[in-house]
Amino acid sequence: MRRAWFGAVAACLLVGGVAACGQNACPVTAMGAKGDCIADDTAAFQQAADKCGSFYVPRQTAPSKCYRVNGVRLHPGVTITFEDRNTELWPTSADTKYVFAIEGDSLKSPSGYTTIRNGELRAPYTMAAGTAGIRIDYGDHVRLEDLVINGFYDDVFADNTGYLYLTRVTANGATHANVWHQHSDTHHGPYFGGPLYIENSTLDSCECAASSIWVQDIAVVNVTDSDIVGVRKGQGFHADSSNGRSGSPPDYPSGIHLHGDTFDSIGAEAIYVHNYLKSDILGSWISGGRPTHSPCIDVADNVQDFSISDTHSYWCGAQGLVIETARNVVVTNSTFSGNPSIGIYNKRGVSSFFFGNHCDATTYNGNGSGAQEYCIYEDTSASFNTYLRNDATGTSHGNVYRGKNATIITR
């Protein structure tokens, strides 16, 4: 073992008391990890983390292709590399709090610049509430790349963390959420955490009792070219803020950007946004696909400067889009089809603009309602909205405007 250790770290540099090794240096097997899906390899993984910083997880020969750990704490500035996606890491039990933890001390002293890539974290049990595949507290510049994270309570849980990146990540089977990102420490720094980037990823086939993606008090959230599908209970994307500073309107966080995404077969609302400013949905496909009474998109109270464009909202539980007490919502060149009720329900929106939208009775693969009742329905509590060239072809009752001081241009 002593010779294996020196051979593994001979090319490493000592940085801050921890050896910083090359990508494939310091294999956990050199520290005694067995990877036979039976042994508890926690000590070997933690020794690799403490002595090397960065370490490597080689794939064992079949059928013994997994390691089991009861939580490994990672150091700042390191890279954890799995040999490939067939290299699995399991928790030792349903009560394992996390597989990997990235833990800083405070907002001023975070644990930063950590990367985990290439392998699979898989929970073969029904995990206890409050557990996670990867748990991040006071992290900064954390990158998760080319990973599969499967079957945890929360696949990724982050609190008080800035610059969290998920790139080409597949997360599925979560009980509570695929990605939960919150900012709870509002007393020692900014009101808002973030940013969060989810890119070219697939989050699917989960119970997700809360939501597939849940963000709370996070400013700047970018979900691009990703699939959020097969959420059996909760929402697809949930964004809320409770920390608005006083003002008129309050200073809520801004910057939700959902671009080129697919939301499909979602148990509740596909997208729910509350208490956010300056956000948009662009070029996305959004479908409920479940027999619920939820809209696909819920632009809830205290939302301002929100844009939806070139997006298709289809086969929702009720409405394609609901606008509650929101201001300056812009909906353009989007399609609302196959919904049993209303395409765009402007419930209490103010000073909003709707241009070039289209509603029809198209069904896809036999799914969807044959006829939508309304394309646009403006309720009496809405006011000062403008509607320009919105096509209600294929709906039973067309467009209805009952709010105050609406401007309507049909040609």
C-alpha cells in the first residue's frame, strides 16, 4: 500500500497542504478501494480526497463495477474524474446523507472551483428525506459534467452557492427534486444566490414531489437545450423568491432564461415563476401531458418584464399560459394547441403585449384535446393590455377581451 501511494502521487504538487494531482493520478484503488459493490470504500475515497485533492475513479471489471461510500467531503480546487459513465458510485445505505459534499465556511469563504465528471452516482434504495447525491453548501464555481445521477432524494442540492454548472448531466429517478438550488443565508451577504447554469442536460423519469428544478432566491438561472420530462408528481421548473427588498415594486431577483428546452409529461405546472423580474422563455416546447388541472406555464404574482417567444404550449392540464398579477408580460409568435380550456388566460396582467400568437386544434400522436375553447381569454381584472394579430383558428369561442382599456388590433 505504501508503494502504491507513492507511485500514485509522485507527479503531484503540494498546494495548500493538499496534493494537486493530474487528471488520472491518485486512483482510489491505490488507497484500497475495492469497487466490488459490497465493501464500504468510504475510507479509501476520503483518503484520496485528503491526500491528493483531485482523484481518479477507475472502472472495475464486470460484474463488480460499483463502489459504495457513506459520504466523501471534497476539497476546494479539485477535479474528480470517473473513467466513464459505466463507473458507478453508490451510497452505502438509504440514510447516507450524500455521496459527495462540497462545503465552504461562509459566503466570504466558500469552497470553490470543484469539478466532478464522467461517472454515475446511483442510489439502489429509496433514499431518506434530506439526502442528496451531491450536496453543496457555500460552494463557488462548481461544475458537474457528463454525469449520471440516479435515484436520490435530491440528485443535486445546493445552498448559498454561486456559479453552479450542470453540463451534459442526466439526472433521473429523484424523489424530491433533480436540482434544488436555494439561497438561505440572507444575513451575511447578497439577498440572492446564483447563478445557475443547466446546459445540454436531461432531467427525467422522477417522482419529483417538489419539482424537477427548484430555485429559491437565485438570480440568473439559465436552462438551455435541455429536456425536463417524465415528472410524475411535481412541477418541471419552479422559481420563487421571498427576499425582495422594499420598494415599489420590491427588488426581486431577475434573470430566468429558459431557451431551447423541452418540458414534457409534467405532473403539475411545467413552469412556475413567482416574484421574479426580467426573464424569458424562448424557442421551447412545453407540454403537460398529464390529466391534471394545472396550466403549462404559470406566470404568478409579482413577475415583471417577462417574455415568451417562439414557444409551443401543448396538451396542458388546463390552460397553456396563465398570467396572474404580473406586469409587462410579452408573448409573441407562440402556439397554444390541444389544451382543453384556454391557450392564453390573462387573469390579472397589466400593461402586457400579445402579438402574432396562434391557437389551433392540432393533436400530436393522438394526444391533446380536439378543440380548445378559447385562444386568448382576458379576465375582468386585467388592464391596459395590447393584443395584435392573434389567430384563434380552431378554437370554439375565439378570443375574448373583458379587461379594462384593452387595445385590440386584428389585422
